[in-house]
Amino acid sequence: MKTYTTTTAMRTALGLFVTTILLFPVYWIFATSLKGDAELARTIPSLFPLHPDWQTYVTYVFKNPDIAHYLWNSLQIGVGTMVLSLVLGVPMAYGLARQPIKGKRLILMFLLVMQMFPSIMLATPLFVFFSNLHMINNLAAVILATTTRTLPFGVLVLRPFFLALPNSLEDAAAVDGANPWIAFVRVILPLARSGVITVAALIFLLGWSEFLFSLTLLSDESKRPLTLGLYKFITNYGTNWNGLMAVAVVAAVPVLLVFIFAQRYITSGLAFGAVNE
Amino acid sequence: MRALTPYSFIIPALLFLGIFLIYPMFTNLLYSVERVDVGGLLTGVTPFVGLQNYQHVLGDPQFRSSVIILLIFTATCVTFQFIIGFLLALLFKDRFPLSGPMRGVLMVPWLLPMVVSGTIFKWMLQLQNGLFNYVLLSAHLIHQPIAWLDDPHIALAGPIIANIWIGIPFNMALLLAGLQSISPSLYEAASVDGANLWHQFWRITVPMMRSQILAVLVLGIILTSNVFDLIYIMTGGGPVNATTTVPIYAYQSSFVFYDLGSGAAATVLLFIVLVIIASIYIALLNREEVRS
């Protein structure tokens, strides 16, 4: 019994060690954002900010007039991509899991191949496409472009959740004379709730993190999201790393929020989706 | 009418993908055999030039070097992500105190926006005051600070390190799910027969996980080959194109030099290679299915 506890303790110690190292960069963003200029210039970097200085947040985030519209644009892209992907993707995932549809295997293969497209391959034609529609500098163009990437992903991750539900659900609803859509919305959807939350959270983060389509489809600075704002600051602020890190913290906040509230769903959901493909 | 209802679940999504994905893909293919520049875009006149764009791209030393850089980038990233991810999956396979929360927070690097990850690594890899140089100098592993992102001979290492960091959680999560699907009775039987852990790993774990390992590697190759944001943010493809991979090359062709035809040709070439890799994967998977 003694050897058992020693190995367990060793595993915990090793686990803590690895986790600390791998998460250190995330901590380092935050630590750097709180350091003053003098402290940053020290030859020996301090592990903890010696005099935590929130001034960087005031200067580079709160008093920075650009941050508000960057955030607002990011939020619109994130929510827009999430809503559009779910409206189209949830019924598709359900249909491919539980409805008598011909060529299912072919459609699934098609979705898998869709995921392989390099985004840059779509960037050029979509730029021309949206130029012709006079939709350059329109956030809707970015939302539509990003959904081409998130929709196949969402369907593939979500389908196993529907497959896992018992077969008798639709039969019971059909006996009651319900239309398949009504059965889907009233019976199936509530049961697949955890899957839908997982996918919704992940797609929101993908939209929030989007970079390439915003770079190519939005040239007006006031229309651009925070990801591009952060990139611009790298070039503009040069070596003001504390200010840059304060903005990076703001860009990372949704990830941490989603993570805190949906972690349970995300880790199990991802593994679930991946294994069942 | 009733027979059509099942299709109503998938038709809206298929229509969307047809308009915003398939149609642009098709026009991209078309651009790759046309001369598409700023004037052409304004007037709508894009003459057919046959395979000229492909000849131009394949003959461009810049493109050839971007292929080699992409191969180095992808091979190094996938190898390290896979090995480290596998080791972590083995560590976290059995529950131990705090294993759940640790597995959870280890996903954070994968979920962070690439711009954020790129910025933090750019800062840690700075010549002056960068954490990497500080740690390596303190450990006496190097004697001079390294200009990680500014020295063309070593610049690719920066995006590689950052991308390995981003990819580890993904590899770990998928491999962990595979490990946990192996029945513990197999290991019990093996240890009764006197097989040690090393033998158990090669005789049970690896063969049982063959399809997951294959999936993780193929997905890793595809995702890594497509990386754009991270490199664009950390180095922009420089210094002197030392980190210009095929996606960066295609971006520059289309959006910096406005030679959209060549940009399109470069992405089509990349896509063909990825399709070949994926086809090999699917063929192997089918063979596995037949075998089992």
C-alpha cells in the first residue's frame, strides 16, 4: 500500500511541476502587465511584480479611446459567428446523427475535408467576393467568412452528442404525432444541452480570436477587432511591453471566463467529439 | 413531403457552405489560372493565362524556400507536440489528487487567441530582458544572449516553440481519450504474465491506440501547415523571409504584391498536398477497419 501512495504523490508532484511550467507564459503576461517601466528594464526579471502598478491598465486600456471599439467589434464577431454557426450547425449535426439522410458518410467526409482548407486559401477569393458585394469593412463579412471554418468544426464535434442519446426518443414523439422539428426542439435539444454549450463556447472563442479574415476584409481601423488592435500595438508601442501585456490580458479575459464557466463541458466535450469521429 | 423533412435539417447549412465556401474555393481555383491584379479586380477583366501562375510560383526561389521552411516548421512542431502530449497523457491517465483541475487548466494555451500567445512569446524571446535568454544565461547554457527573432538562422525557432506550446494540450486531450478507452484488464493480464511497463507500452498501448495516434498526427500536420496568425504576429515572415511559410507567401502574393493569381496558385498547391496526406490517412483507416 505504501508504494501506491508514493507513486501517487510523485505523480501529483510531477503534474504540478509540468502544469506550472506550461502555464507560466500565461502568468507572465499578467505579471508583466503590472510592472512599471523601471522594473521591466532590470537585467534580472522579477518573478512577482515588486510594486504592482495598475497605471499601465489606466494608460493603455481605460484611457485608450481605441480599446472600446476594438472590444465592441470583437464581441460582435464572436457572438455573430456563434449564433450563425449554431443556427445552421445544430440542426445539421442532429440530422446527420439521427435522421434518415442519404449520403451521410459522404457529407461527413466533405465536412472533414472542409476543415483541412488553409484559411488563407479562402482569404483571397472571399476578399474579391465581398469586394464585389461592397461588404469590405462590414463585420458581417468577417462573421460569414469565419462561420465557413466554425460550422464544419461545430457539426463534427456536436454530432456524437446526438448519437449518444437513446434511439427511442423520436419514436415516442412520432407516436404523439409531432413533426420532426418539434420533436427536435422540444425533446432532443434539451437533452443535448451540454454539447451545445460546449460548441457554443468554443465557437465564440474562435470568433473572438479571429485574425486573418479581419486583417483582409476590414481595412478601416474603427471596424477592426481587438486581435488586430493588439497586433497594431506591437508595431506602434515598440518596446512598451507592460502596456502590450495589459491589452493582451484584456484579449485573454473571455478565454478565462469561458474556461471557468464551461471547463467541465469543454474538456469532456472535446474528447468526446474527437474520439467518436 | 414527409420524406423530405429529414433533409430540412441539413439543407440550410449545406446552402451556406455552398455559397461561402465551395463557390469561393472554385473561384480560387479559377484565379490560379488567370492574371488577377488590382486593375483586373477593378475592371473585372482577368484574362486566362493557363498554368503561368503555377510556373511562376514553382520557379520562384522564394516559394521553394517557403516550402522547405514549412516542412521544417511542421515536422518539428508535430514531433514535439506529439511526444510531449503523449507523455502528459500517460501521466494523467490515472486519477491522482488534483489531476482533474490540472488537466483542465492545461487546455488554456490551446484556447488563447493566437495573437495573445504570439505576443507573449515575442516578449519572452526578446534579446534584451527576454525571459528565455535570462534563464539560459543563468543556467550557463549560453554565453551570449540570442537574438531569437532577429537572427535569420534561428528565427524559425521562435514560432516553433510557441506553436509547440499551443499544440501540446490538443495532442494530450485526444491521446488521453484514446488511452482511457483501453480496457484495464489488458494491462492486468499482461502484468500477471510478467510484462514490465515498457513492454506493456509497446505491446498494448501503442497497438490499441493505432487509429488515435494516426488521427492526432494527421490532424497535427494539417493544422500546423495552415498556421498563419502566429508567424505573422511573431516575425511577419522575416527576417529576410527566414520564417515565410507557404501560407505567409500566399498572403504576401495576394495582399502585399496584389498578384492574386500567384497567391491562389500557392494555396492550391498547399491544399493538394494536404488532400494527399488526408487520403493516405483515410485509406489507412479503412484498412484498419477491414483488419479489425
